[in-house]
Amino acid sequence: MSTAADFHSDPPAVQGRVPDFFIVGHHKSGTTALYEMLSQHPQVFMSDIKEPRFLAADMRPRFTPPRGRRLPATLEEYLSLFSAAAPGQRAGEASPSYLFSHTAAAEIARLQPDARIIAILREPASFLYSLHLQLLRSHVESEKDLLKAIALEDVRREGRRIPRRSHMPQLLQYSDHVTYADQLRRYHELFAPEQVKVLIYEDFRDDNGGTLREVLRFLEIDEDHPLEQVNVKQTTTTMRSQQLDDLVLALTLGSSARSRRARAALKALAPRRVRREALRLVRRRAVLGRAAPPEQKAMEELRLRYQPEVARLGEYLGRDMLARWGY
């Protein structure tokens, strides 16, 4: 059985169904909504694991987080995600980290040179605001102030000030997430222009159906098949207390003697289903909460900081992105 390292260094002969298209990112930019809508189409087969991340050697986590799902570790396991696809279906997956990755484009090209690539880009300031909240919820980040977190990039690049539970510290390089032109160039250097579709999140949000039909035409499948639209703009939640979340996690999955004793005490008081629902309720209402709108001054500072990247993207795409994103 070939390992992930075997594939990334010297890919073996492929045996099994290979995906036809990849939603490569970004996070918090509508990739989940697109994944869910495409999953409804009879001519499309999406992997059950939304984010396999197998084809990004540089995005391997340091460890599997407690609430994390086991990801495919071998080429055989990865290809098995698509084994149930019918011959007439387009098989695809959605790993938002593929756009951020420096190696995924080349690895996708080695596995499937004819792949169709879908990238979704979001205005940098609002994107980083949402990404930062997600990283706080997943314990990748611990600094609650986004500007202070960005200021830590150089220190963290040296391996310092990394949160203990940060399973993917490479995601803490916030500025690297919005080098959009460089990210797209990695794919355009390996795939023909007609194989790469670049979507703008705000267009997707404002015209859900129109953007979906554009994607279906790109994949060369029936664009008239009725699909239930999924809300692209979702409620943003924040982490109120990582300490309380650690406690909920310990009561749910902890392996220490203290955690086992606490679970035993709870077990004596309530059935397993009731315990789990109670802990989920605590996390939903006490640990997580609706995020406050971002501070206008901070957003203005981010827009000023990343304006050159937006201009570069506009030149690359041949579209006035400064105007589209209100810069």
C-alpha cells in the first residue's frame, strides 16, 4: 500500500477512480455552499469527506485534532473516496487549503492533468476576519485580536508563539492567504486557461443561481437541472472561551484520569444521549457565540495593507478588483 509520502515524492501507477474536478478554495468563501449544491446534481459525485487535503503535502496537520475526522493517508484511501462514482458522473472534491498550498497544484496536475479547477476569492479584509474567527474556534489560533495575530506572523514563521493545540500552524500566516495572484499563477502554469474557473465570492453571494449555472457550464453538465440553493452568507460565530471549550472536550473525549473520573460521574447521573446533547448545548450557547461586527478602524487598516495585492489580482485577471471590492 502506497503512503502519502510515496505519492508526493514519486507517484505510483494509479488504480482507481480519479477525481475530475477540484474546488481548491478559499476557506470562508462559499466553498461549502458550492460543495453542497453540486452534491445534489445527478451528474456529479462529491467525496463524502469534504476536505480530504490529500493532494497538499505542505498542509499535513501536525496531529489529528480531538474533534477532527481521520483523513486519507494513502493514495488508495484517497481514491476510494470516489470509487462509488458512476461512469457518467463528474467526480470532485473540495479542499479549500489547496489554493493556499504551495504544492497542491503540482500534485493535482500529476494525478489528473485534465482536471477542472475552481477557485473562489473573497475581499481580503472580510476574508481574514472570518478566517481568524474560524481558526479561533478550531484552536489553531489563540490571539483574539486579528491585527495582533497578523503582527505575530514573523515570530510564528520561526516556530515561536504557536498555540499548543494548533494542528496546522501554517494557517497562521494570514498575509500569505491573500496573495491571490501568486496562488492562481501556480494553477495557470500547469493547467490550460479553460481548465481554471475563478469565482468572486461577492458575485456568488449576490447571484447564487447565476454563479452555480456558470460552474455547471464549466463542468459541462446539465445547468437546467433544479438544485436547491444554499445560503452562501452564513452566521459568523466566535469562540467565547477556549478554556471552557477545553473542559467540554475533556468531558467528551479526554483520556486523562481526571477526565475519565468526570465522565464516570456524569454517566451515573444521565444517559449517554442526554450527556452528549447537554455538552453540545453548552458548547453552542456558552463556548460559542455570535461574533460582533468587525471594528471599522481595523478593517480599514487591513484594506490599506492589502490594497496592493488587490491591485495585482485585478491586473492578473484583467478586471478592476479595486472597484469591485470598494477600495
